Amino acid sequence: MDTQRRPPVIDMTPDGEFRDAAAPGGRPAGPLDRALARIGAAGMLVALVAGGLLLAGLAVLAISILLPVALVAGSIGAASLWWRMRRARQNGTLPEGVRFVFTRR
């Protein structure tokens, strides 16, 4: 058994074109090899589509988890603003219009 690595063989015609490499083992590809190559390509395509659907499903799951959290947080913020405006009206400290001030830093 030969344990040394052999360099690749580059087969070139006299006019400078390369010939197709022979199949491993020296045999040409038969109909079974071509069929298995097509089945393998179809399998890879199915795997890519399934991966895309998986990512889409994870996105829907993330949205379905984050949407209620955002709704609850928005409700708490709205209730807090409503309560503060109600208290300000009772105390008589509410100005004519409610003004929101944003400061830039």
C-alpha cells in the first residue's frame, strides 16, 4: 500500500486545452452516479427550503412573544401618563396644553 501522496495529474492536449479529469477509480460516471448526483442536489435544495422555513417560523415566534410585551409596556406607559395628567388637573398645575419636551444630548 502506497502511503505517500501523489501530485495531481494535469492532462493537457497538444493544442493547450485541458481534458476532463477521469472519475475516481478510473471509471466513467454511469447512470447510477448521475441519478445519485441529481437526488443529492434535490436533497440539498429541500434542506435549504426547510432551513428558510425554520428561520421564518422563528421570526413569527419571536414576534408573537415580543408583541404582547410591547402592548403591556405601552399600556403601562399610557396609564402612567393618564394618571399623572389626572393628578395634575386635580392639583390645578396642569398647563393649558400638555407639552412633551425632548432634550438632545
